[in-house]
Amino acid sequence: MGAVTAAAPAETGLFLDGLRCAGCVSRVERRLREEPGVAEAAVSFTSHRALVRFDPARVAVEQLVAAVESLGFEAVPFDPDALERPAARDAREALVRVLVAAFLAGNVMLLAAGLYLAGPDGMEPDVRRMLRGLALALSLPAATWCAAPFWRGAWAGLRRGEISIDLPVALGVGTAFAASAFGTLTDAPHVFVDSAAMIVFLILLGRTLERGARARAAGAVERLGALAPETALRRTDAGREEVPAAELQVGDRVIVPPGSAFPADGTLAVGGSEVDESLLTGESDPVVRGVGDAVVRGSRNVGAEVEVAITARPGEGTLARLAALLERAEAERPRVQRQVDRVARVFAPAVLVAAGATAVGWALTGHGLAEIALAASSVLIVACPCALGLATPAAVTAALGRAAAGGILFKSGEAFERCARVDTAVLDKTGTLSEGRLAVEDAVCAAGVERAELLAAAVAAEGASLHPVAGALRTAAGAGAVPEPEEPAASKLVPGRGVVAGALRVGSRGFVEEVATLDPALASEAERLARDGHSLAFVARGSRVLGVVALSDPPRADAREATDRLRALGLDLRVVSGDHADAVRYAARRLQLDTFRAGATPEEKVAEVRALQYAGRRVLVAGDGVNDAAALAAADVGIALARGVDVALHAADVVVRAPRLGAVADAVALSRTTLRRIRENLGFAVAYNVVAVPLAMAGVLGPLGAALAMSASSLLVTGNASRILRWRPPA
């Protein structure tokens, strides 16, 4: 009997309707994790999405949906196209409720104003009763149909045996309306029928504006899906045909005209162009792409028409992986949010206790039934923990979108928290501080030899070699007017030493000195260049040394500015590289970095990180994501400067798509801004409840003021978080 092969883990997204607070988020997560086969479940309050990793052999997506719906929430598999119309319908319905509530509340307030101005003796009793009855009639649809979302949410919570945040709001609205109706029917001296209508309008308005602010915060992430075109021009035997982009398969050929976006990942098969890749890198300058170069779905062709061979279906390429990465980051909450969630779970029951205590206290002090009801109603309304629940996710979502726009991809909300607290940066050299490629830095010629002649001879000797030295020599020679060299014999590579082509020889000093003599002046210059950390290529023709070419891995264009910014942020900078000592010393000296280590193996890099952590440091490691993977994983925060088009670098907490070291400084600065906004939001949310609840219990804050305060608190927190979208790195 053969062994049973376990099914590969699957991942799905669910769109949730009915989430009201952080407590709802925690309940959904707990219920999903109870399902057999679910390995992980994370819910984002900001986007109302759940991200679930599960074993498809043990649980189906339909069972996950049923598990969520058993709690009274609605859930459907996430599909932006399928959800677009329902989302628009829900938004329209919410807007209609707000507008109807505004109309009703405005008219009730006009009637109430007349009653207040006339006073108890300034109006005929029949007229007063008629106006009160009319106001009560107008407030009835406000307290029922307009307030239906609160009633439904409260009832759904009670059905599953939980106290949701909608329950205090529904009780507050119901109590205010019932007290006003009782006062109207008994002809009490004062009624507050206007409070019931205005409470509904203000809370609905607050939630509607809050939804819009959340949508703006999540907009930068959501726009990723809109970057790719819906159709493509596919090459066929008959010419070209326009087809839905979703139908493209690996191997198809598509035509991409100038100004159009690439419909899928692929390689250029015909033609060359400039490509705007700002969606991945955040860099606005187009990059040149030729035949054989990779292009990414959603990037834009800004040059000539090209033909592309598709290498990944639209739903499986770089843009899809990028969207999944950001969705996961949005769902995974930082430690501070998990602490807030624990508080939020007990908040609604605590509100009911506070309202009950208020009612008892007012009854014991001899107040009437209407006054008791209104005081309790004020407490129920004012203590909604919406601001507390929004404090962290709104800031994290805004920060994720802002970072993604700059080519910086955080894999989790917790990465922001850890990145904000780092105090030490361990930087790799090759591919991080430097470009990761050889380039000609200098050329010292023998007497009577011109630089162009030296480079031409070196290029002729290297021929069509793919060696990095050969590429650097060809690039340097192509930058100037190089004379046409003599036709050499076929090149022969001598591993580890150099290359021979007829009378030409390029390689190490010992290799060249086997056939030629190096004059003392040239030898002295070569020793100086070697001490500076350059790799040297000696060039000889016959028995004469023509000169020496100094090559090095050039620093990134913004390396000096980036390291200066990291120092200004208070970070202690260290270079730990596997390169040889002279090259590392040269790179460190150019960037004014005093602490460096050369020749480090991947294991030694991890040991360096562990030693710093043992000494109490919070360590950031920045590397190119290849030989630095172990150190990236060991660090408090690993930042990978990705190469090519693959963003699936699992070892790092942050992936930088922008070809600049300054993005590392941007990540730290943005993280600190985000953590500051979270702390501001939490501080305000706590201060609001500390001040507002006692005022409501004391009767200073009535139902109307309570509704206004609650809505204002949520808007203030969301608006403060949205400020992150305007964050810009220092110029």
C-alpha cells in the first residue's frame, strides 16, 4: 500500500461583512482557527478581509465560509471583480441611510427648536402635543430603518451569545427613543425626541466618513490590481487579436503598443523599449529593456512597440505575488494591536456595566425615569470603542500603502513595530552598499600608451567572454572613442589567471610577467591601486606591458546619502561582508564607515548578529537576499534588496524593490512615523474614554453630545492615520 501524500497548503481570502470592532476580528479569527486543517487565520479590520492558510484535504473553502457565517457575519471568497458591484451597492445603501437620517433629524430639530424657544408656557397645549407627536413620528423611521445596521449587529451578537459593540449603540438609540416617546405620551415637561434622530444620523455619518477614510488608507494597496490591463493583443497565425488578459497562457506572444501596460509577466521577444516600473520600484525614471529582458505585469511600455513572450499567467506572476504579500501584511497585526484586541473584547460588557451603574446611581439620587434613561443612553453611546479598534489597523494600512508606493514591501504589521525600534544596522557590501557588478575605476598606462589603446587591447583579448571582468572592460571601452584593434587569435582562458589571445594577454600580474616585464613606475601604481581595494587586470602585448586596469564594485549612487541618513536616525552602522579585506576597507572608507568585517561566511554573519542582540542591540540587516538569507532571518528586521522580478524572498521582513539603498532609511523613518501615529491614536482613544464616560455618567454629556463625541473620536483617529499617506522621505 503506497504512502498517502499530504496536500500542499492552500491560501484563500474571504471578504467579511458585519465587522464592527476589534472584538469582531478576534471572534472570527478564533472561529476559523478552530476548523480542522486551518494552519493560520488573520483578519484585517481595515479592509474587512480574512487571509486563511489551510489543508484542502481536511477543510474546504465552503466550510470556512460556513464557520464565519455561524457567528452572524457574512463571508464570501475574495474576488475583486465579483465583489465590486455588491460593495458599490452597500456603499449606496449606506449613503441613502445617511441622507434619510439627515432629512429626518433636520426636521425633528426644527420642531424641537420651536418647542424649546416657546418654553412650557409659551405655546398652546394642543399645539405643543401636536408638534411633539409629529417629531416623534419623524424620529420613528430614524430609530428603526436608518438604525437597522445597529439592530441587526446587536441581534446577531446576542444569537451567538456575545455582546457586540452594536449592542450598546442599539440600546442607546432605543433608550433615547423610548424615553422620548414615554415623555410625549405622558405630556412630561421635557422630552428629547430630537436626540434619538440626531444620534442615528451622527453615528451613521461617522461610520460612513470612517469607511471612506479607511478606503483611502487602503487605496495604495488596492490600486495594484487596477494597474494591469483587462485585455491584451495576442499574436496569432492570422495576425493579432484582442483577448481578455485573464485568458493568456504561458508561451503566448502579445503585442504591447507604446503607452500600454504589460498584461502579464514575460520576456521581450521582439524589439526594445523603455519601461516604467514605478509600481515595483517607486522610481519614476524608465529603464531600458531589450530582447531577452524580463518585464512585469502592470509596468508600462513608454517607448516603441514590442512583442512579449508570456512566462506567467496574469494571476500567478509578480503583481499577484506582490498583492498577496501586501494583503498578508495588512492582516497580520503588530504586538500593540494584539494587546488592544484583548482590551476590546471586554469593552462592550464593561460599557453595559457602566450604563447600569449610571441608571442605579441616578435612581438613588431621586431622578425621574426619563432622566435615568437618557443618562444611561449617553453612557451606552459615548463609550463605543471604535477609536480604540481603529487606532492601529488604520495606521498600519496607510503605512503599507505608502511604503508600497515607494517600492518597499513590509511583510507584516509587526515588521513596522520592530523596524521602528532598531538601533544597529548591519550592511552587506556587494549588492547592498555597492552595485554588485564590476566596473572600471581607473587605468594606468605605460609610457607612450593611450587609455583608449589599452582598453581596446584588453577588449580584443577578452573577446566574447561572459566573465564579469570582460563585461566591465567592454562597458568602459564603449564609453569612449576606442580605435579598432588588430584581429586577435581565438581567446584561451587560463582559469584563475587570465586570458590569452595571440600576442595579447590580460590577467594577474604573475600571469603577465611570464612573458613581459613590468616597469617600476607601473608596478608602484599597481601596488597603490591594490591597497585601495581594486581588482587589477594587467594588459600586455608580446613582451611589453601596456598598462593596468583597476576594477571595483562601485558604490550605489545614493550610498553616501543613505548611510548619512541612517546615522542621522541614530543607527550604529557596521559593514559585514564576505568580500576580501581590501575591497571592504575601500568601500567602508568611501562611505566613512569605521566598523567593518571582511571575509565573513554566512554562518559568521549570523554569529555577528547574535552577538549584537546578546549585547542588547536591536539589529537591522540589509542584504541582497541571496547569501545573506540566514542573517536576514536572524535579525530583528531583515531588509532584502531584491534583484530581478522575484519578490518572494522569504527570509526578509521587508523587501525593497527600489534600486537604491536610501529605501532602507525610508523604511526605518516611515516605521517610526507609523509607530508614532499608532501611539498618538491609542493615547487619544484612551483619553477620550477616560474623559467622556465620566461626563456621560454625570449627565454633563447628553445623548446628542455623546453621539457627536463618539463619531468625532473615530474620525480623528482615522484622519490622523491617513496623514501617513502624505509622508515623504527627506529630499
